[in-house]
Amino acid sequence: MPIQLLSKQVDGTQCELAIDDLVDCQAFAEDIANRIQTPLTIALSGTLGAGKTQFTRFFAMALGAPGKTISSPTFMLVHQYDSQPPIYHLDAYRVGDEEEMLELGIEEMFDMPAVTIIEWADRFPKLLPNNTLFLHIESPSESTQRTIHLRAQGKRAMAMLHELIHHWS
């Protein structure tokens, strides 16, 4: 089944989607990749195994990164992918505090003509830049279905989310 728009805010700054499987996840990631304007940050949250890294893999592949090079940066903390635009992929799960997060150079990444994707971004909400697309993925246990809550902050992210909501309606 295709991506289902479950709800949306009247102002277009938030929506909720349902996806059924990896095919839908790939289509969802490609929809976002096709509308990217940099710089933009994608803040991912959700439980272990919800699909944060899988979304990132599909997203990066849609922008030209080789799929085999895309993995969770849990131990490296930051990966950069050769895509157009470039992608910085961070995992905040093992980062101790805001100071350590800043030491990774995120402020510089946020200003680059690139996409910065942060898994476990909900651990450091104060550090996120103005143009951020928040994606919270909920996954019922033992199911391929996912509910995705999207929220946009900043002009660029809001314009993109408006366009996506129109596309999914």
C-alpha cells in the first residue's frame, strides 16, 4: 500500500503518515530527497529498530550515495556520504552531553550546503538549527508497519513539508 497521510496541521507544519514496508520507506525517503534544499537538518527519533538508519540509507541512495557505504555511525559518530548534496550522518545515541555533540563540529555542518541527518536527535533538541525537519518513527513490535510524525521548523523545512503534504494528499 502506498504512503498514507493520516493527519496534517492546518498550517502545514506537521503531519502523520503510515507506511507498510520497506518499499514504502524507500518511496518516503525518495520523496523527501527529491525536494531537498540545503542546508537542511533531518532530526530522527524513535526506538531501537524503528528504521532511522534504513530511512537514511534510502535517502542517501536517492541522492547518489552507494548503498553499501551507508551504515549507522554508532561507533564512529559521524559519516559523510558522497552524494549530491553531501550528507553528514550523525548518531547521538552514544554522545554524552551537548559539549561533546558540539565537538563533533555540528555547527559547521549545519551551515554547509549539505544535509545533516542526526539519529537520536531528540537527545539534544537545543542544538538543532532553524531549518530542521523532525521525523519521529513509531514501530509496533513484530510489524513492518510504521507511523511517522513529521514536523518542520524554519522556512526551508516548512516549504518542503507543505510540498510533501500536497504530494501525499
